[in-house]
Amino acid sequence: MDFATIIQILDSAVRLMTPLLLACLAGLYSERSGVFDIGLEGKMLMAAFTAASVAYVTGSAWLGLMAGIAGSLALSLIHGLASITFRGNQLISGVAINFLASGLTVLLGQKIFGLGGRTPALEGNARFGEITLPFADALRDVPVIGPIYAELISGHTILVYLAFAMVPLTWWVLNRTRFGLRLRAVGENPASVDTAGVSVTRLRYAAIAICGILCGIAGAYLATALSAGFVKEMTAGRGFIALAALIFAKWRPWSALGATFLFGLLEAIANRYPNLDLGIITIPSMFMNALPYILTVIILAGFVGRAIPPRAGGEPYVKER
Amino acid sequence: MEKMPKWADVILTPLISLLLAAAISALVILAIGESPWLALKTMIEGSLGSSYGWGFTLYYTTNFIFTGLAVMVAYHASLFNIGGEGQAAMGGLGVALVLLYLPLPHWLIALPVAMIGAAAFGAAWAFIPAWLQAKRGSHIVITTIMFNFIAAAALNYVLVNVLRPVGSMDPASARFPESTHLPSLSDMALAFGMEWGKNTPVNVTFFVAIGACLLVWLLIWRTRLGYEIRAFGKSEPGALYAGISPVRITIIAMLISGGLAGLMAINNVMGEAERLVLNAVEGAGFIGIAVALMGRNHPLGVFLAALLFGFLYQGGGELALWTSIPRELIVVIQALVILFTGALDNMVRMPLERLFLSMRKRGGA
């Protein structure tokens, strides 16, 4: 394997990890506030559909992004209504949201475009274009650093850079702001936050709104940047891989970057080498595809470092009277 | 004091949830420019209007009874088993291995052996998440989701690289021997001289499913183990104090749950396809969640809810055939049923409780 191939695989990994990273950070906000969210998949799917539809109709990827966020937020609101206001089971609500998105996207897509649930292919400004960073072309011929800068770092869509910028931002919000402190507290011990006179309900709604926005960006990225249009079930389990990455990262932003990069890399390698020949054994692509899930189970089992979820996660908060 | 009479809790709340789900579904159909009334008529005619329709409805019902019971048993131990999909897929592998590699001269012998294979593989697939939950505290919802994906990948590998007959391009196993063919209900009706449900997949497994409902009812409410499962589900510290081992109950409940999900394979793999194909479960594992919630975690409720979803499934297929409504409408209905009976249960329940309280006050005064 030569240097150029490695750069290509890494470049592909960066593209593939972006939706995972955004969805993983989305789940991070929600789960750190004590609201489990297994509906990341559904929210991304809904966002991908609304983003692609609006981008096709208006011809603007940015309006598509707005629509993606709106579509994802609507599902977040249902999740909030079920799990915060009516204190229902957060896991069941997440399952329902996944099915709702899976059914509605095809139903509406068929109605609007009549293509069996697909949207027409997006062209031109309806997609996010690749940004060439300054001096990328000038530096291309410099050995080692040149290709890394020109191929790997430059030449992605704005959403990729946004996703990477979200990592330090999330770290800062969680660990250096009042909102972040309260968010973490409400996920560990909501009663203490309530005693301090801060509304648990409002904080948790804020958290799932942020979760909805980030899932919306992730879905819009899938449909208007990574591919050109919406296809039925196009998230293909990415929401669950993001969930796995979140556990892998032990609910921390910088680790989320590492975990989603690892999973993106696995996908990139599986795409490039369907049957990876390691000399002694040949690894089938199915194994590479299942590896994120297997790794997560191993991490969850606590054999390699223990993943402890936020203490109040999954529990609706009932104020004592 | 009970806030509402038991009948209201058991019948009224699921019924109202169902009506809400139906109303919103009707709105969705209106929104895509179709007539809900016509859709309902098409669905009823297609699934219940003929013995052909019934044959498919009952076939789907059989699948959903097994996966619904699987979710239900785990739920009584307050474990949420989302892994029915993977466990049923693995049950299919168990059935295929038994039928392909063991000489079984007659279906009466093949059926129990295949049942053991299906249940053993399903239970084995549920065992690891159960053990991890019981011993290592890993959340069973997450691990069972992960195991669904791992099962799909494993099955894909086995079908492409191991079970696929030489020269075949299709990722599917060879056909099962003719001697293991399960009699379909139409064969049985014909034996009594009746023409019923020709060319439909419903088979003798339907009766196995009804038997499973009875056995699960006996298990949960009439045995010591069932009592322990329910006690553990209500309160873990309470169960511990009563000398019930959480590890033992978690693992046993999940083994039974996985076994029931696996048993579905004798219907779809052995009874219908008669070979193992890719993605044979087709989401039935997830429908089990809706069925268990709708059926209020009681075998009779599960049976009725499975019948309802069997109707929806077959009716949805007919909709796609005769109208321009895609069959994904069923997925939306399924989502709404899960949402209203599961997650938004309190939204339905709270006003009802208030209503009953005020009625009681007026009655008492």
C-alpha cells in the first residue's frame, strides 16, 4: 500500500465519519442531559429526506440544510413530548421515531416525486460544493505535507469542517459554561438541579433541541453533500453506529472524534477492500461492517475500560410533591 | 386506591391509543391525497375478505405472536429486548442447519427437532446480551441492538460463503428436503374436503403459536419461575430480598425470550420459504415490540395485537397493489401504535384517570 492510497483511504474516512460525528455529538447532548436517544437514526433519515426535497425544489443546499434541521427537530420534539413532558419510556419513544421516519420518508417521497421514495438527483447549488482551502493547489507538489494538505485537509464540504469544529465547541460548552455544568448535572442528579431552582424540563428540552439540530445537519450532509439526493433507508444504520461511538467514547466529545474516526476508517477500508487479504487470513467485508458493533459490545462489557452512562439516563424526572 | 377500574386499564387505554394512531394514519393518508375510507376498505377486503387473504393474515399473525411473546416475557422481567430481529434471524439459521444436515424422514419428526434448533439458536443469541447485562451491567437495549447488526452480518457471511449451494448466485441456502415440508392449513382443510386458502403460506405453525401463548400464560402467572420473573421486574431490591437471584432471572428470562423469537423461524423459514434466505425476518422482530405493547404484555393481548398487525401487514401489501399508497404506510401505523401505546401512554392515561376519579367522587357523594 503506497502513500497515495493511504491518503485516499483517510480522505474517504473523513467523509464517512462526518455524519457519525455529528450524530454522535447530537446523542452526547441528549444523553448527558439524561435523555436516552436511540432515535438518532430516524432523525437523520428524516433530515436527509427533508433536506434533499427542499434542496431539489429550491435549488439551494442551504435552504435544504434548514429544512433538514426542521425535519429532525420535529421528531426531537415528539421525543421530548413523550419522554420529558409525559414521562414515557425513552427507549420505546426512540424506537417509534425510527419507524416513523422510515415510513414517512418513503410515503411522502412517493407522493411528492413518484420515484418509489427517492428524490431526483441533486445538481449544482442544490448540493454542498467542495471547498478548496487557500494554497491547496500551490502546495500540492510539496512531498508528504502537500498531498496531506491538498487531498486530506482541503477539498471537503463546509459541513465537514463544521462537524470538526463542533468537537472543541462541545467540549467548551459542556465543561466551561454554566449551561454545560447544568446540563451535566441534570443527567447525573436532576433533583439537585431542581433544588437549585433550575428547570429540569427546560434544560432537557434544550438538550434534545441541540440534538435535533445536529442530527439535522448530519442528515443534510448525507443527502446533499456525501451523495446527491435521498434514497430510501439511506442512513443504513449510521444512527446506531453513532450510538455505538457515543458509548465507545464514554460520552465525551474528544473521544467521540476518535471513535467516529475509527468507525469511519473501518467503513472506508471495507468499501475499498471488500475482502481484505492479510496474508494469513482473508477478512470478509461483513466482518468489517460488523466490527463497530462488536467493538461496542466489548467496550460495554467493560473488559477494556468501563463505559458508565450518565446516572439519571433513561429516567423521567418526577418532581416530589 | 386504584385510580381506574381494571377493565379501563386493560381495554380502554389500548383502544384509545389505537384510535389515536388510526386517526393520525387517516390524516397521513389524506395528506398524500388518498381516501382513508377507500384505503381501509381495500385493506379489509384484501386481508379478511377471502380465505386467500386470511391465509396470509394468519401467516403474518403467527410470526408476530412469536416475536410479541418474546418481547413480552423479557418485559415482565423489566428487560427491553429489541433483539428479536437478530434472534429470529439466528433461529432461522438453527432451522436451516437442522433440516439440511439431519436426516428427518417425516414432518412430524422434523417439526420438533427444528423447533429445538430454532429456539436454541435464538436463545443462544440472546444469552450474550443477557449475560453481559446480568454480570457486567451493560445495558441490554444497546447490546441487543448491536447484536441485531452482528446477526445480520454473520448471516450474510454464512449464506454467501457456507450455505450457498455450488453454482448458485443467490445468497440463500439449498432447499430443505421434501420430507420436512410442513402441512399448510389449506392442505389440512383439503383433507376435510374443504377448499380453503389455496396457495397461502399459513401452516401448522399457527397452532404451535397458539400453544406458545398458552404456555407463556402458564409460565408467567402459574409457575414459581414466572412469579420470580414478575417479582424481579417489579422491584429488583424486593426480589433480591426475597432470595431471587437477579443474575439467574435476567438470564433465564432472556433465554426464554430469545427462544420464542427464534421459534418464529419454523413459520417463515421452514413453513414458507423452505430454505434460508437473506433478511428472512423482514422486520417482524421489531413489530413484536408494538405487539407486546399493544397487547398489554398478556398472551391474549399479544394474540389479538398480532392478529391486528397481521391484518395491517397483509392489508398494506394489498394497498400497494391496488392503490398508489406505498406499503410503508404500515411502518407509519406501526410507529404510531408504538408511540401511543408505549411512549405516550401517560398522555392517554392521565385524562382517563382524572375522568374516572371525578366520576367516582360524584358517585360517592
